[in-house]
Amino acid sequence: MITQPPYLKKGDKIAIVCPAKKLPSSIDKAIDVLKTWGLEVIIGETVNASHHQFAGDDALRAADLQRFLDDPEIKAIIAGRGGYGTIRIIDELDFTGFKANPKWIVGFSDITVLLSHILATLNIQSIHGQMPYTFDDATPESLASLRGALFGDPLNYEYTPTLPGRTGKAKGVLIGGNLTLIVMMQGSVSEIDYTDKILFIEDVGEHEYAIDRMMRMLKRAGKLAKLKGLIVGAFNEQSPETIPFGVSTEQVIWDLVKEYDFPVCFNFPVGHIDDNMSMAVGKTARLIVDNKKVELTQY
């Protein structure tokens, strides 16, 4: 049984922490946005900390996150940004208090480590969505989706795909996040069960050969064959190689899943993009893919 943390209400306390890279600029505007939602925002030590690339050393980042995991007054923890570093502290965290009082964990990119870990080890839902560092460039729709996910509104997305996928309908628990981090979790306690799930993937700055390598790893491990559906989000900021790989990222992925029969869609608005729509990881979703429209609903 997958546990859903309580939805937020006005007056609730939330915390912002940075479990990975340090913030290069102020997030004051994002904090103001969160306050307009009626939330009391508590700032963790890591928000203003610096240790080489990281938001403080491993010990500080773990302690800062631990503080809010243990605090029953904090109803959600939002990562200030991603980058790299969450995997360095994940095994130092004690989720006993969090399990007793579940709360929403929010983030994407490197924060996929946390989202994956709490679903795999605790069966608790989380939110893949915009973080304060990305608020300035975020579309109003993506921020509205984050507010809706936190406050319990149904998540209903509909768009016209620019690339054909495989038509069909699927219903299952939604899993996923950043492809690099998903693959990094394989073989650990943080690995998600793929059986009868709808998987969404995205990545940034990875060449086509790297996407090919990671997707082949998942296929060889038997993960892709178990799925009910596949949602391919943004794969952006790919610099051209001296010798081209020869096919696009989308074609790489399609070639590896075309033998299956589950629905597949491309260019879903999720990932390292301004229109990064919120997804409730661990929550049941309904996916409908046809030639003209893709619909995803979580309720």
C-alpha cells in the first residue's frame, strides 16, 4: 500500500533545503511565491551554505535534511535545486520520523534519488516538480501544477505530441524522473519496482549514445518489458558530437521499446524545461495516447 502524505492547507509550514549543489543566486522571489500560496516558509542552513560545488559538506546537507524529516510541524520539504550530491547523503538519513509523519518531498533532476528512495523503501508518494531555483523561468502553468499537486488538486495534462508514439491506454502507478539518476539507483535499496508501472523519463546534457547506453541497461535488466506505459519528457541541451551518433534520442528510445505493446508518448512537458509540469510519483495515473492528443490524469 502506497502512502499519500497529507495535502497542504494555508498556514502550513514548509522547508527549503539544498541536498545537492549550492545555489548560485537568490531564491527570494520563489520564497515570495510560496508565501502567496499561504505557506510559512522555513529556510534550511544549506540554502546559504557553500562547500566547493555543494550546498555545504555532506554532513551539513544530511543534518539539514534530517532536521526537517524529523519535524512533524513541517508538512513539505522542497529542494532548492538539483545538480549533484543527493546520493552522497541518502544512506546517512534516518527516515523513522518521516515514516511516522509522512510529508511531501518535492524536486527533480538530482532529487530523483530522494523520490526513488522513499517510494522504494517506504512506499510513500512524492512530487516531481519545479524547485525554487527554477521558479524564475518556470511557466505559470508549471507553478500552478506544483501548487495543485501540493494542495490536492487533480493533475490533468493534455497536449498535442510533435512526434508519433504508440497509441493506447494504460493505468498504473507513476514512477520515474531523471534517467541518469534512475539508472544510478539500480541494484540498490533505492531501486523502484517497475512491474505494471507507468514510467516517465527526462534528462539534460546527455549525448544520444549515453541515452542509448542507459536505456539498454534498463532493457537488459528486464525493466522495460514490465511497464504499463512510457512517458518520454524533455531531453535537452544536447551538444553535437564531432562524429554524430546517427539517430535522435527519441529514435534511440523508440527502437528499444517498439517490440512491446504499451502506450508510448514523446515530448511530454516534464524535465529541465520552463514548462516542467508536476508529477505525483507513486500515485496512480491514467495515460491515453492517440495520434492527435496525449492525456495524463492523476487524481
